[in-house]
Amino acid sequence: MRQDQEHASGLPDHQTVVSLLEKALNQGQNPTLTVISNSMAPLLERGDLVTLSKLNFETLKKGDIITLTQREALTTHRVVTVTNEEIATKGDCNFLLDEPITFSQVIGKVSIITSHQNNITIDLDARKHQTKLNWIYYLARTQQILNVKTRNKIRAISVTFRALRRLILKTI
């Protein structure tokens, strides 16, 4: 790696990381990334691992989870809408949609999730998991609504929903 491709910390810069991920996907590899925020909770929590696969844009649909590049950062969020020109995404735990992106900003599709708390691996393409994954998504939506209406009980609600997530994940 050239010196101008490194940050002061010695880590590769954003564009180098994106290029390496794209190269790996184009060679048929499935890179794994570590989740560093809870914006996709309760499905993805800080410390979980996501494995990417090459995305076929013709099959991209609402509900898919993708990793994208935006503002010099990698983001893994759920697809909300897809048009011919742009994609709208949103973290399950976020209230607002992300800034729309173009297809060129998509790195890959999340195909496997490995929960760091439960040592469970979930294949997102396996149909048998879809109902349970939908339940986790609806738990996130319900938690978000309840948090708005009961601001003083947020901690109790969060603990309850994390426990429900663990119970659902144990059955996968």
C-alpha cells in the first residue's frame, strides 16, 4: 500500500477499503465486516459480523440489507425503496431515511449475519428464517414507536426487546 493511501493511524483510507471490498466481491469472495453501531438493532447490534455477497441489481428489493459507501463511511442499512435512478435506505432503529444513494454507491448485499452475543449464524437468503427475521424487524419498529411515546421507560423497553431478540435468535 502506498503512503498516500494511509491515514495517520496507519489504517487504509476509505477509498482503498472500498476498492478492496469490491475487488474481493468481483473475485467471488465474501468479505466479512464488523458492525460498529446499533442503527440496525435489534437485528444487527454492535459487534455482530455481516458477510457480503455480490449484488445483482436486477433482484434488489425493499427489505434487502446492503452495505454502501456514503460520506467517506461504510453503512449497512435496509433498502426502503428502489427506483431506476436511486435507492432509499434506513437503519431499522432510525427514524429518518438516509440520504438517497445511486447504484454505484452499493458495495454488496448482506447475505449472512453472525450474532456475537449468541454465536448464531443466520443465512438471510434461507427462506426458513424469513418469518423470524420479520419478527425481529417488527420488534424494532414497535420499540421505536414505544420509545417515542414513553421516553421515561426507554431502558426497560430496550432490555425487554433485546431479550425477545435473543429468544427469537435461539430458535434459528
